[in-house]
Amino acid sequence: MERRNIRQIKTSYIPRRRKKTFKRYQVMFLTFLITLISVFAIVQLIHFLKSPIYDNGFIPAPYGTNVSEKVKKAEETEIPEWIDVQLIHKHSTARTGFRLADIDNIVIHYVGNPGSTAQNNRDYFDKSSTEVSSHFVVGLDGEIIQCVPIYEKSAASNERNRDSISIEVCHKDETGKFNEKTYSSLVKLVSWLCNEFSLDESQIIRHYDITGKECPKYYVENEDEWEKFKSDVEEMLDE
Ligand SMILES: [Zn+2]
């Protein structure tokens, strides 16, 4: 009886001790983890406070990430006078202020709202409830409005918002075809961007090429016209 009692005490004691030891490791691990996270947070905070966010109006890339040369260039690029700069205010996902990771593509869209002007679309992006935007809108009279800085993310091209410049294009009817004035302004704008950021014809893509969405409608339905557009840009690049 005595022996049995001792054994019972021992066996009930061992697991408790083990449990205690395990807890100590848990605490040590948690302390280590919290220290690590705190150091990381402090480094990021210092980097953020030191950045020229208040002057330039953009949120810097996190400390430790490589900022693309093209994005650095975009920060210093002067916007030509034929572009009407009307930046939208920072709000929701339309303009987060986050910097682009890179500039790998130019993505063409159509607004999908026949007869609307570039100004209408820009003002829509600026609404606090709107969650979409593009860097540029090309209008029915060939006017070009810039809505988001070219070194910041816009919200038009899904997973490619991070490394592309987006252009929304106005159209007069449901076919989505761009009129002559709109078309030639678009060619001019895309050529300028290609020149500035050393992009070639293959880097001009449609929203369709990213998600399969029928955008820009006319240039998804008419593949030849899309090819023609790219060759018109290329021709202007050669000039
Ligand atoms: Zn689109």
C-alpha cells in the first residue's frame, strides 16, 4: 500500500513538473518574439519619421526593401504641360499614398461609362466612397488628367496595381471604341511613359491581359486594333 502511494505521488508529480518547464520556454520564446517585433517596429517608425512624407505626400517603402530605380526616377519626373494635374485626395484604396514597387507595365482600361468626360471620371475617383482610381484619364476631347502621382499605386489593375501605371480612357458609346482625339492623346501619353521608363511595346497591356475582364472592351473584341495601337505607339517612339 505504501509503495503504491509513493508511485502515485511520483507519477502525478512528474507531468506537473514537465508542464512547468514547458511554460518557462514558452515565456522565453514569447519575450524573444515581442523584443524582435518591438525592434522591428521601432526601426520602421524611425525610417517613417525621417522620410519626406509631409513634403512629398507619399508613404515610403518599408525600411529594408529595395526601391526600384524606375520608381525613384518617377519621383523626380516632371509632368509635361499637356497633362492637367488634378491629384485626388488620399482616401480608402483609391489613393493610399503607397509607393509603387516598380514600373513594369502600362495598363490600358476603358471607363465603361459612355459619354462621361475625363473630369467626370477624375471627380468620381476623388469621392470619399470610391475605391478605384487610375493614374491618368484620357477624355473625349483628347484632354489628359492625372489623378495619382506616377510613383504611387493607383487602384485599377488588381494584383498589378503594385507595379504598373494605369490609364482609363473615355469613349462615346457602348462599343468602347476610342475617338480620334482620344486615341491620339493616348498614343502620345503612352509613348511619353515608355520613353521615360524605358518600356517597350510588349509592356503595354490591357486590363484583360491581367484578369480576363472585358476591358478595354473594343480592344479585347478587336485584337487587330489593339495590335495597331501598340504599333502606333512604337512608331512614335522611333521618331
Ligand atoms: Zn479596366
